[in-house]
Amino acid sequence: FAGVTPASWVPLELYYHLVELLVRRHLDRDERRAAELGTEVARREINGFFRLVLGFTSPLVALSMSSRFWRSYFDRSEFVVVESGPGYLRADVRDWPLTNAAVGYELGGALLAWLQASRASAPVLQRLAWLCPGVLCLDATW
């Protein structure tokens, strides 16, 4: 993914259709591998201010600020921390317009990059599930 460019300048739907195309053509149709793409794009997309803040915070403090971070990248939907504690997180992405597996895994990979930036040790996406159209549940540990 060396040539990956952050997608803030393209419409959300176009970016995620591109993710689906990459999964089909270059990732052996394995939708779970979209998490790799999401992690790499998010690593490159986290801007200097957020990187500075995240570098000084624990994952739990970063999660407490997550809705503000989310709104700076997405003008629709919301990221809601449902439950968190030392070393774990359960969160929902609500009102998300695209609900296929590749899109979910890309979002999960992006979450892992944010956790890594906040000094989480070896974050792992434990569960990813569409609870209903537009609501993605993500469980992570570190």
C-alpha cells in the first residue's frame, strides 16, 4: 500500500467503492484484508494536531475524545463508544451509509490505526458486525 493517498478530497461513496474494487482485484476478494488498507490510510491521514494529542494520551482518553475526532473526518454518521475499559473497547458507527463487509473492515482497520497512535499496545479487532443497516459494531482489545 505504499502508494495509498488519504481520501479526504473524494466523496465518501466513491472512496468506499474504490475499497471494494481493491479487495476484488488486489486482495484476493478477502474482505477482511480491507482492514490492512484502512489501517494504512488512517495512519497517513491522522493529521499533525491529532497525532500530537494522541501521542500524549492513553487509548481510553483518546476514546473519550473520539466523537470530536470523527466529526473532523466525516460530515455524517457518528462514532459512539458503547463500553470501554483498560484494554478493551466496544463502539458503534451509527448512520453509516454503506453496509458491506469490506467497508466495515476498512473502518475497523482505521480504528486500529487510531488506537496505535494513542499508544495502545498491539490493538486487535476482535469483532466486527453489522447490527442493522447503518450500524456497525466494533470490538477491539489491546
